Amino acid sequence: MESIRVVLIEDHDLTRIGIRALLQEQSYIKIVGEARDARSGLKAIETFQPDVAIVDIGLPDMNGVELTQRLRAIQSDDDTAKTRVLIMTMQDNEEIVLAAFAAGADSYCMKDVNRDRLVEALEVTAGGNAWIDPTIARIVLHQVQTTGASLAGTSETVVINRLSEEEAKSMSQYPITERERDVLLLIVDGCSNAEIAQRLYITVGTVKTHVRNILNKLCVSDRTQIAVRALRTGLVQ
């Protein structure tokens, strides 16, 4: 695994220490800088040029949305590699979520996420893709479906594209069955395999089979991408 250089911008000491400890369990993740406020965070990004900046939405001097806007404005005049932004927050407020993406955030993660999901979010973001916490995927992708292409009308938006022609053809050839759709709906709601099995009165092994089929049919590799693809294509509303 190629190393991922991170600047962590979080004003609550215990939260920052906890996130740092979780990430440092992965040898390839390097915390190269930390900051307790937005201005210091921007300076750290400029100094260390990390792959990803993990940004708390509620910083004391300016919020994470404004920090992201300022960073993107700075980067627009710079041809070097861009630092990607992973917003972390306890808030799933629609206005805040959409404002973060419209400002140019790449990914959005809730603070109560477990370690594996946090690492996944960081890896996906560092790889140049968007990671959307399943608990707020509905908010973001409903807006995409409503507006068609982006989360705002400016050049500072993160565009989430619709399906490619090849993906659409694949989905038409291998449609989701009614039972798979039942499973898919519960995945979007954040249910585990055990919870899905309990709700649908089927075995966990059967759930795993359905999940594997859904992954193949939607041409994705994990449960988060299932939720994103399902919402983006209108399989669930």
C-alpha cells in the first residue's frame, strides 16, 4: 500500500488524539501535520502538501466549509498535486452537507464511524474518489438526482457523474431482483448482514449471496458504493 500523507484539522483535543491513534495503526498512513483551527490548518496544508486533509466542520475561527473554499481558491492557481478534503462531523444536516460538497470537499464522514470505515474513507479519498458516509448518502445523491450533475452551479463544486453507457448497459442486462432490492434498501439504510437477515427472515449466508450478486450487478466493490450507485441510479429513492 502506497503511503498516504495526512494533515488533521480538529479543535477538540481528545477527538484529534483519537483519530490520530486510529489512523496510526496503519503503517502506511502518515500524520504529517495537525492543527486546532482553520488558519493553522491552511498553513499546515501549505507547508506539508498532504494527500488528504481531514477537516472538522466546526472549527473555532472559520468552519470547515469556508476552509475548503479558501483551500480550493489557493489551489486553483497552483499546478501541483491537490490536497483532497475529507470532512468529518457529527452533523448530518442537509444544508451543511451540501454546502461542504459545493465548497469543494471530496468526501464526507461522520465522526461516529468505526476505524475500518474511516480508513476506507481515507484510502478512497486519497485515491481521487469521493467517499460518502452511508448515513448521509441520501442527502447528497437526492440533490444530484434533482439537479442532474452537480451540487451547485459554480466551478467550485464536486461533480458526481451519472452512469456511463457501459455501466447502464450492464445493469439493463442483469437487473436487480425483487429480493435483491429488499436487501439493497437495507444496505442503504446502513444495516449489517445480520440485521438484514433478521428483518427479512433469511440466513446470513443468503444475505451474503444477495450482497455478492448486487455488487456484481452494480459493478461496485463495497457496500458504500452499493448505496451510492443505488441512489444515483434511482433504484431507491
